[in-house]
Amino acid sequence: MTIDEETQLPVPVGTTVRFYDQRIDAWRSIWISPTQSAVKTFTGRKILVSTASPNSFLGETSWHLEFGGVYPLLHS
């Protein structure tokens, strides 16, 4: 973990791997942080965020994240 210079708050350090899963029509992502011994999984899906209204486009969409579990890294 590192420290944010402005806020002095801890910032997690890790690597993210993302891939598109055609089977579920969504992006899967895995975040791995060896310094925290953690692995987090989540899925990104496109969702409808607005309908016809004066201030939006018809059928506007955005990405929504579905968070999975947090798993400890296995040490051998």
C-alpha cells in the first residue's frame, strides 16, 4: 500500500486484469493486491440509466459494476 501525498490516506496497490465474456455479455475484472494479500472480482454490465426526458438522450446507457467476493491470496 502507498500513501496519497495530498490526503495522507492509504491507497491500495495492485493489478487489474479485464476481459470481455461473450457468454454473459459483460466485462469481468480481477484485481490482485499482493501487498494486501487480496483478490477482488467484479463484473461490468451495460445498463439503461435514463428514459425519454427533457434532459437526456433516449436509450442512454452506462456501465454498472457488480462486485464479487474478496479472496485472500494463497501462499505456498
